[in-house]
Amino acid sequence: MELKDCKFYHGGEGLNFAVFSDSACHTKFLESIQLPLAQTSVEVYGIEPGVKSQWVVVRQVVEKQDSVKLYLRLRGSFFEEDHQDLSGELRTEIEQKFPRLISSFLRSWPK
């Protein structure tokens, strides 16, 4: 899937995301969805990578369940990449940039 087509949600501690990249990214507010049975809303965001970005990692939390998605630049667009195909060089670069934030997720990624 292409990053520009993805939506990311924030609704307190149980529903949020964090963005990591090799260059500054912009999170763009898209809309707010009012939940029908709750007194709260969920905010919807898109991510716009920086012009110099080559990769973007998005960590999502949904009710205490974490997931990580990797997007790589290919011909000017960012596409989701299976972390099983992550090169050792790129894995090392991500670990060096964000050792504490995502190292627990990278441990499961092959070297």
C-alpha cells in the first residue's frame, strides 16, 4: 500500500501512532470522527514524508497492541515494505537513529 493512501488514528492512549524517518515528516490532520456510543472522537491523520526522506516507520498502538509498518521511497512515492525484506544496512541505520524508540520492534526483524 502507498503511504499517501494510508490513514492513521489518534484517540487517546489506546489508539495512537508515532512516526520515525530519516528526514522530517509532516502529519496532516484530515478529519475528526465522533464515536456514536462514546463521548469522545477519533482524529484521522495522513503522513507527508519530507523531500529528503528515504524511509518512514510508523508505530501504531490499538488497545495496547503495537504494530510497525515500514514505507520505502520508490520512484518518488512511499510503499509499504515487508520488514522481512529489510536490508541489514537499512536496519542498522534505523537502529542508530532511533535506538530506544523502536529497537524492541527491530529485534524481531531479521538481520
